[in-house]
Amino acid sequence: MFSRLVLAWSLVAAFCLVTTAPTPGNSSQPYAITGVRTGLMRRQSSTNWPARRALNDLIHDVPQWPVEHPSFLLLSLFVQAYNKFQQQDESFFLSYHEIAGIHGRPYYSWNYAPQGNGAPTTGYCTHGSVLFLSWHRPYLALYEQVIASFAQDVVKTYPASMQATWQIAADQLRIPFWDWASNYTLPDIAEQSTTQIMNSSGKYQTVNNPLYQYKFQNMPMNAQYFPTTDSDGWLAKYPQTMRGVSVQGGPSNPGLSNYYMAYYKFKSATWYALTRSAGLFNNFSTTAYSGTSLESVHNNVHVAIGANAGHMSLLAYAAYDPIFWLHHANVDRLYAIWQALNPNSFVVPTTEPFGTFALAQGTQEDETTPLEPFASSGDAPYYTSDTSRLPSVFGYTYPEMLDWNIPTAQLTANVAATIHTLYNPNNQLTKRAAGSTALVRKEWFAGVKVNKFDLQGTRFSIQLFLGHVPQNPEEWLNSGNNIGSFTIFPPPNPSGGPIPEVLAYSEYSLVEALTEKGPNMEDVGAVTEYLKEDLHWRVQKFDGTIVPTNQVPSLVITVQSETVTMGKDNTELPSYSDVTIAASATEGKAGGFAG
């Protein structure tokens, strides 16, 4: 299939502020994103979609010949296909470079999707927007579609006697995910420059590992699109993607990435994102609404991997790092899990807070907003949140979502049990004895609200502490008193115009800290007084600079209690109600509640 798409292409006049950009071959129509359509099996009245599997499952499985679910074969095919993908000429519109560039730089049109009227010159990606989860779903499907087509080509290189087995693997191949909430460290394979595959002779062969990094083919980069003088310009000087970079221009240090990953509390943050947002899609999906959003958790993964100055820490360059795709496949998986629990909750219309390459600031966004540049057919009706709502649209599912021929209630129970098993922090008491009255208790949360541009476009974080704050800022993240870190990624503001107000929100559980060293959570007065004395916060730029809290004018820290009703067992999740603001817990402090 892919060979028919590799057509001669030319540079054409682009739209609006764009000069030139690669276009879809000699076609005048957009390239259609269909997902992968191989490996689908009909079972009675439903379809069995191949699952995107955890990367670690593929790595740890041993070769078996023949096999019904050929895991090592899948990994071998994936690595070979991915290498072919990364080797494509960067000027080809379906190259790794061009597809990664949709997210951020270079800021030009892709797939005939023009720059929106009044839209900023930035990437297409939607962040701090209700379209955040929806937009990335067809983006991943495009990436998966191209890799799967290369895998079909790889099968043809194997002897005829082996092709039947390898064809099964190729048809089943879907991109893997990295579940960073249950496996904090970088996958081993992502830290190795080479890896092993099973070649066409049936033997192990050491090959370049495409998950380790992406090597840019043309250095120096085109300064028109990758200027070294911009605020992110140091990244344009690297010949390959970098992780765990502590200073601009510094070396890659995956060990630093793993250090950060260990302290961001991804397990509990994922638990609360999935459980506290029942029926509230906007609150679950984006930092533009209050709550523990999946986007907020996702942001911390970005900064943990990139650190201060690696590619993953800047939205304009993040998608060039191969781990971006493993990360976002897991974000999409958590989105699908939440959808299974909340099938009737979806996008609530709101306005675009900043703007993307396709959408001007202030654009009304809803489930029908085009997710450019992802076309569903050559006639250019771009996907919308509505038309890309389910993974099955693109021909895949996840291991937790094997939903064929089971009732909806059973699927919901299965998914809830999975959430308990993988993400319930510290084996919290979350069920009541059979036949007993519902177990109800109070839980406490600290909320953060801040304008992303309070520091004039500089990236920063807000660190929350319950108890003593270490004097040395380098000890903040790994302090036992650190209860959460809110990472702020201001979008690029290349227009040079007035800096907008783009509010971001997040919330952090105080349950573990209060259980260990605070008063009984049922005693509202005692908890409020305790928090008044012991809840603290600090603001820090990515480069380590400490910012006085009174210099962040929009910052508001609040505390609230909620009533939690536990499920009857692990097939039910807790429900939250009766939100009560404890105003006096933060009043009188810089950045505290002000009414």
C-alpha cells in the first residue's frame, strides 16, 4: 500500500504566512487517514480489533514459532518498519520528520490544511484546549498507518516459507504504548542505541534502535523554520533528539529523566484523573478546566523526560523524540479507558484560549470543530472530535478494552478493576464489606490556578509542599513533603503581539500526606488549621531560577474537601461529591485564596 503512495512530489506555494511546504505527492487532494485496516476479525455481531500493546510486553515475550499472537515478531517488525520510516527523506510529506513536525516546528501547512484566518504562526497541536485528546487521536493514527504500511513491505523481504507467520504479525501490528503511571522509568529499549530483531534468516540481528533517538538528516537545519535565535533555538543545533538535558546545549542524560520520573507521582495522579472527573469531559481532558486533568499529568511526563532543555520539554520540538509517540499512545489509552467509564460525556463547547496554526484565538470549539490537518478522505472533510471519537474508527483497541460480545456493564466493571489494579495509590481503602452501608469519608485536595504567560512566556512549575520546604531547591522534587508539581508550558508567541491570558488549572491530593502526618480528615476545623500552617508553595523556572510568589499575579492556591463514597468492590470506582472550599487554609498568603 505504502509503495503506491510514494509519488513524485514538489514544493508548492503554501497558504497565508507560509512559504513552501511538502504536499501529498502529485495529488491535489489531502492524504486520507484511515488508521490500519488489517488484522480485523469478525466475531458474531462485533469486530475484534487488534490491540495496541504495552511496549514492555513486546520486549519481554520470547520468540515462538508459529504463534497465534506473535509478540517478538511484532517487535521485530515494528523496529524494522520504524527504521524505514525514520530513513525517509525529510522533504517527503510522509517522512518521520514531516509527521513529527505537524505538532510544532516547522510552522507551515501540511496536507493542504491552511493557516486559519487570524491564527498564530505556530504548530497545529491543541494544548490547554478541549480538543487536546481528540486532536492527538488521528495524529497517532497517521503515525500508526505509516509504520504499518512499512511493516507490510518488510514481510515481503522474508522467504516464502516464513511469510505466513510474519504476515499474521504484520496484520496485527499496532503501535505500542508506555504506561508511565505503572512503570515509571524509561523503557529499557528506549535507552539503548541498538536492539535485536529476528531477521529473514530466522536469526537474531543487532540493528539501529529507532526508539533511542531521531537523527536529523539535514544539518544545519533550515533557519527559516528552525531559527537558532528564537527562545527554543538551542534545540535547532542538535543533530539528534536529546533527553534529560539540564542546561541548554548540554548532553543527553536519560538517568536524569528517570530521576524525575520517579518523583512526579504519576500513579496517584492518573488514579485521580480517572476517578474524580466522572461525567466531566472538559475537566478530565484539559488544564483549561479545574480538576486533575489527564493533560496536566501528561505535561509532567514531557518535562520529566526532557528535563530543562531536552526536546520533549518544548512543544515545538517534542514530537521528534521517538518516545513522544509511546507517551501519547498511553495518553490515548487512558482517554479510551475513561470513555468506557463515561460513554455519554463528551466535549462541552468552549473557546480556544490561545490559537493553533489552524484555529484563531477565541474560536468556538466543540465536537464538530475540524481537527486539522487530519483528513478522513481525499475530499478533505477533516476529522472532528465526533467522527474520531472511538479507537475503532482507526482500527485498534487496547488490552483493557476488549469489548466484543460482552455487555456494557461488564466492560465498565472490567475497566474499573483494571484501574484499581494499576493505579490505586498505596492500596487505599476503596471498598465496603458486602451488605454493609456505603463507606463514606472526606478527602482533601489543593487546587492551582495560574496564567501560563505570567512569566512572559517562560516555562515554569509550581511546587506544593505539606510541611517543611527544603532550603536547597534541588531537593524540592524529591522531598518527602512535596505533594505535587504543576508544569506550565506556555505556547510559543511568535507574533510578538500582546501576551494573552491563558489560565491553567490542576489539583493535587492531600490524602496521603494528611494520613501520614496530619489530623483526622473528618475534622474540618483541625485540617484547615493544619493546612494554614503547613501548606506551602514555590514557583520555579525550568532553568532553576526561583520566582517570588508575589511576582506571579494570577496565581491562586485553594484547598477543598470532598465527600467520597467507595464502591462495593474493585469493579466500582469511588464517587466524589459535596465540594467545600476551605478558604481560610490559604488566605493571607501570596497566591492564596482571595475570595
